[in-house]
Amino acid sequence: MALEIGQEAPDFTLVNEDNEQVTLSELRGSPVVLVFYPFDFSGICTGELCEIRDEYSGWSGAGATVFGISRDSRFAHAAFKAAENFQHSLLADLKGEVARAYGTWNEDLGAAERLTVVIDAAGNVAYSQQNPILEARDHSDVLAAIQGS
């Protein structure tokens, strides 16, 4: 299922690197950025998430809460976050259920493809960019999407 701009974002509850539950619908009232990626500590993923780390103040300054989501465990996420000094949380989608709901799960590879989604304050999809696993994303439009949401 491809995401449509304006549709309600699929709700979910996942745990972050600190084993705290995060429920998307409880974050309504401000924009949320979801960044699906295949694996912690892999080359392209590390590069993309480090770019987000470096742009984080702009995104959070525009009011967005940012989450990385992959099939890795909260333990791997905690190590990855500490190693790369990320400010945003990483959510554990161990079975790929959330990635499936967002139309980015790759069954053959057992991992999410690259998908960035900006969800507006009302809980609707405001922006979506999906790339194959081996193709890094260009996040230059995300700040404008956050500001427009």
C-alpha cells in the first residue's frame, strides 16, 4: 500500500532504545517525522541518520519529533544511538509490522526500504519519499514539509 498525501497516518506503538513505548496517535498536535531504514550500523543507513543528526536542530526547531524505525532491537538501537550521538529516538519494529503498514517492507530482504514520512499535527501524511534499500535519500525537502504541515 502506497501512502497518499492527506491520508491519516497508520497508528502504531513501538518501543524506543530506552524501552519506552511510543504511540504515534499520542503525538498529535505537532509534526512527526518517521525515517524507516533497513539496519543499524550499515553504511548508507549510518550516513543518512548522521545527516539527520546534523539537521536535527532545524527539524526540531520547526516543532517536529523525529524517529528512526528499523527492524533492529532496542538494544542495537541504544548502541547505534550512543555510537553516533543521535538526538532523535530509534524505534524497534522487530517483525516489520509498522513498515508493512507504511508500504515499505521488503519481504525478500526482511527489512524496510528507505521511507521518510512527515505527519502533520492532525495525524495526516504531509510528505513521503521512498527509496530502494541501496539508494540513499535526499532529505533537503523535509524541513519545508515540516514547516508546511
